[in-house]
Amino acid sequence: MKKLNRETNGKWTQIDESNSNDVEALQNTLKELLLCENLIVLSGLGTSLCVKNRDGKKVASTMNDLWDAVKNELVEKFEKVVEKVNYKKPEIGDSIELLLSQCQISEALKPDSDVESFIEIAEKIIVQKCNYDMSTLDLTVHESFLRRVARRSARQPRMKLFTTNYDRCFESAATNSRFTIIDGFSHSLPQEFDGIYFSYDLVKRGSEGENPDFIPNVFQLYKLHGSVDWERQESRVVKNINPKRALIIYPRSNKFESSYEPPFVEIMGSFLMALRTPNTALLILGCGFNDKHIIEPIMSSVRSNINLKVAVVSPDLESSKNIAVNKIETLIENGDPRLCLLNITFEEIIKYIPDLISESETEQHEKRVRRLI
């Protein structure tokens, strides 16, 4: 297993994880985050790469996988469109995001039936590659994460989980673990999006005369780039397990503009507001730091919100040349105690996250019953 990377307070170097002092220091860092009054989690593709099906095969697709899937499906039309939109392979390798961006620009300037149909088919393939059969997946890692992070004291605000992933891994893991999600959609059918629902919460009424109590195991889920089960129907957004066209922000250069259209503008607004809230911790998991419309607000908050604690967890930090990561590294080297960089995967970090609230007898019984079934 990859060793934990840590050098000074928050920076990485090779450390033997069998060293109890180092492990304790890491756990204390994570504990400080969880104990903050407001907890934000930002998850990216890295949190889905650990998901496997019953055959033990990983199901999540990287950008390279999406490029290959579209190319293999379209073959001759693929090469034809690449030539029509004057696509040039970048130094870092082929990019489906760049190709779709150039297709969109070409279609706007000079409409072409081949390019138009290519965009439509490519988008369908992307949705198919991200729309897994949830009943066949092992979501143990996600379930364990929710049990450790989302089970907060009722006196604290609910954990806010923001994700750029299109898939439904966290939703299914929440169902398996008996968590309740507040995701901006109504509880009546059809489930319709309205930002006002994020301000709602769930309470349990006792006998007459008793004050209602907030129920445990509730968290808020914000899907920054949409979901494979979202669909726009005229002026409203509803959940549909088989949408005609999934409402997601497809990988292309206009992601910034798309994020400020309904319903994404409300979700993005919630993200910006959460980052500016005092006594807040931000745990970033498996993000590539490539979406400027998300990273720039984070870096702005790091500079201006003195109470914001940030931990970045990703297995590629040590070799990263990302500007934002390098800035955080520089701040750490200059003694900023609020920041932490952990060169480790999503599944590896789970065992170091302290379980601050032990399971109740009811939860233990429900777990035994589920295993029996």
C-alpha cells in the first residue's frame, strides 16, 4: 500500500504508516476538520474510481476512457469530425473535453449535420458510461465514509457534500446505510428541483408536549455538474431514472458558463456561500483541480476566510503541477496551519478518519438485519 506523504505540518514526504505518532497526527488533523461547526466535502472522479462491480472490475470512466469509448463507437465518423473541427492533439494527450469544445464552436459558426450528430451521440455515450447499475456495485467505501463523516451531532449543521460526479454512488450508499439526503428535490412525485428545499430539514415529533428533535444521519447533497437521473422538462428539472437527455454539464470548455444556468446557479451559489461561512472545514477528495469555476472560489476563500480549514486528498499531489495545488503547498511551507495535503486515495483515507459518534443500538441492529437479508 502507498505510504502516507507528509513532511512538515501538512506537507508530504514518505512516512512509515506503522509509526503511531504520524498516524495519530494525521487522525488529529482530520478530527479538527470534523469538529468544525460547518463541514463541506468536495468530491471528484477519484471517489468513484474505487467502485467495482460483482466481478471485481472498476466501473468509473476517466477522460481517457471516454475518449476511447466515443472513438470506438463512431470509428469513421470520429476521424471525419476530428478533421472537420480542426482538432489538434494537445501535449498532455487526447482530450474529449477539448474535442467537444471545438465541435460546439464549429457548430455555432458553421452548422454541420455530421458534427451535430457527433455531439449528440458522444453525449449519450458519456451518460451511458456514468450510469451504472447500482444494484451490482460494491459501495462499501462510500458507506464507510458516510458513517464517519455524515453522522454529526444534531447540534451541528448538516454536512454539505458537493460533487462534480454524474453518477449516483453517494445516493445509493446513503440508501444502503440508512442515511437521508436533502438534495434540492421535492419528496412528492415527480421529484422536482427547487433550491428552497436545501433550507428544509427533518425532525421527529415525540409525544404531545415534547419538542421535536432533529433526526440523525442526514446530509445535504449538491451535484455541481448535474446527474444521470436529472432531466429538464420545459421550465422545471425533475428526477427520471431513464431521462431522454440527462441534465449534466458535459465535459467542454463552457463549463463555467453552464454552471451559472438554472439549476446549477443555485447549487453553485450554495457552494460559494458555504466557503465564506466562519468556522468551516473543507475536505477535498479525488479532485483534479481542473475546473476553474470551482477551484478559483476555493482559492479566493483560502485567501480571505481566515477560519477556513482545508484538507486536499488525492493520490497525484506529489507529482502535480497544478497551479492551485502549488499555491497551497507554498502556503503550507510558509507556516499556514489551516491547510493540509495528503497524497493518498479516497479508499485509503477512510481508515484514518475518526468515528466521532458511535453507532446506536438501533443502527447496529439494522446492520445485522441487512447482512441477514
